[in-house]
Amino acid sequence: MLVLGIESSCDETGVALYDSERGLVAHHLHTQMAMHAEYGGVVPELASRDHIRRVIPLTEACLAETGLRLTDVDAIAYTQGPGLGGALLVGTSVANALAFGLDIPVIAVHHLEGHLLSPLLAEPRPAFPFLALLVSGGHTQLMAVHGIGHYEVLGETLDDAAGEAFDKTAKLLGIDYPGGATLSRLAESGDPARFTLPRPMLNSPDLDMSFSGLKTAVLTLVRQQEAQNGAIDDATRNDICRAFQEAIVEVLVKKSLKALKQTGMKRLVVAGGVGANRQLRTALDLAASRRKFDVFYPPLALCTDNGAMIAFAGAMRLAFAHPAAGFSVKPRWDLASLPAA
Ligand SMILES: Nc1ncnc2c1ncn2[C@@H]1O[C@H](COP(=O)(O)OP(=O)(O)OP(=O)(O)O)[C@@H](O)[C@H]1O
Ligand SMILES: [Mg+2]
């Protein structure tokens, strides 16, 4: 079965072809980051217009690269939500129109299910059940995953997502948009011993987290430094980045370990953009070897939004997805409401 996947929920247009026998055969991506940088954040109307420009050429690129034709495609998967309404409509319309024209099934995919299952695109594949740490720009959740569609939220952030905290903190440190990945790179040359920032809810009895206070703590630290020494220099900024990253990583690792203990699970799967963070991966790898559990990540290029995870989730759901009657988008959509396989 060959599935074409289309992702257009936010600021990345992703198209991919996943073959249930051969695996991922092509994926192409266009990121709108440079376009939105001028505004310091995603401008929804510009995002929708850009998706319209990109989606067909990206589809053609996937076909040209593989020598496949549209008529070889058996089903089309697209992100139905959650995300920006106008942006979602682009992928939704294209997917439904193509599927109608080709007379093949169309599969509406939940964006977070795409992220959640993306580690299954790497080898070795984690077997079900597993604990998932979903850490993206909009979500931070710990989930027990018993199978496709069997998702149980065990804990989540009460305010900012981890990726959002990275981005907002980068902005207040004067790092160009989108700053999360740059902040993490600068943190690598920072001194972990110079500053200590709070670890919000580190020892709370539940599996919830909170990251919005951390950015306020960074702001207070920046003001203190400026009052003492004038404008912060590069070394100080890097040390602050490091202190911030140390705090986030410690919270994410400790809560994950607690969830593993609580559920008795032996496999941890990390998904979403913050899953690309090197310090988080190192800390989790170390904990895994000490505590005897296995940890799985998506391929680095598939941590942030992409069409491959949508094609893959579509292929997983193909067997039992119901043909969509008409089409609609779901800018807000609860993952727990998905039907189980
Ligand atoms: N190396 C890194 N370290 C920390 N954060 C990172 C790194 N690389 C990317 N990010 C963060 O990942 C986020 C983007 O990830 P992703 O594309 O999964 O999220 P999203 O699609 O915006 O949100 P959602 O999927 O929840 O709707 C951004 O917030 C970015 O700062
Ligand atoms: Mg995403």
C-alpha cells in the first residue's frame, strides 16, 4: 500500500510517500520560518497562502524522485487538526480533491498522532506498549501508548509547552526567531555552574509540568545581570541559555522516569521538535542505561513537522479508517477522542 501524506497544520508544508512494504520512500518539506521571521512569529494568513504555493510542487517532487505516478498511490493521508484553520484547509482540500479524482480512500490524521508514531519510522521500532514523551512547540505530554489510538494522557504542562518555552526565552534573550534550536546550540558552550534557575513542579506528586515561570525567571536574571554589569555579553547569554536548558531537561527527564516507574513500562519514546535537543537525548540515554529501559527517538529530520509522520500514521490507520464524508478541519482536536485500532 502506497500512502501519500500531506502536512500543512502550521508553518511547514510536508509531503511524503510511505509504502507499507518498503517504508518511507520519499519526503519533501518546505519551512516558512524565513518568511515569518520578519514578524517574529507565524502569521496565519501568510502561512495558508504559502501552503497553497508549495503543496503541489512538493507532491510532484516526491513522485519525480521515486519515478512513481499519482495513479500508483493507494490512499491519501492529511493533517485534519489540530492547527491553524486556514493552513489545515489547504492540505485538507488538496488531499480530498486528489483522492476524489483518483477514487481512493482519504485518511484524516491527528497531527499529534503523527508526532507520537514518528519514532516508529526509525529502526529499531519500539513495540507497544510504550511511554511517550511528546515535547513539541504546542504540546508537552506524557502518555501511555497501548496501541494505535489507545492513548492515555498521564501528565502534561499546565501552561507553556517546552518548545514554546525555548522559543519565548530565546526571544527575550534577543535570539532571532525561531530561537529554540539556536538557544540550545548556544547553551552547549554555556557554563552549567554559573547560574541556577528554578525547576518548576520538579517534585510535585503528579506527572504535570509547568514552564511559563521559567521564562520569567530568565527575565529576572537578565535584568539582574544588566543592572550589575550593563548589557549582557555573549558568554553571559550562553550561560543563561545553559541554565535554562539544564532546568527544562531535568524536569523532562525526572517526570519521564517517574512515569516509567508508575506504569512499569520499559520503553520510552520521545517525539516532537524538542526531541531534537541534544542535551535531552544525552540525559535520557544515560538514564536509560542506568535504569535499564530502552529509549527511542524519531530520525532527527522527522522531529519537527513533516509529511512522513502523516503518511505513516495514515498507513497505520488505513485498515480501519472510515472514508470521510465531505471534508472539514479540526483546529482543536482532543487526541484522546481518536478511535482505537
Ligand atoms: N534542538 C532543539 N532544542 C530545543 N527545542 C527545539 C530544538 N529544535 C526544535 N525545537 C523546538 O521544537 C518546536 C517545534 O517542534 P514541532 O514542529 O514538533 O512543534 P509544533 O508543530 O510547532 O507544535 P505542535 O506539534 O505541538 O503543534 C519549536 O518550539 C522549537 O523551538
Ligand atoms: Mg508539530
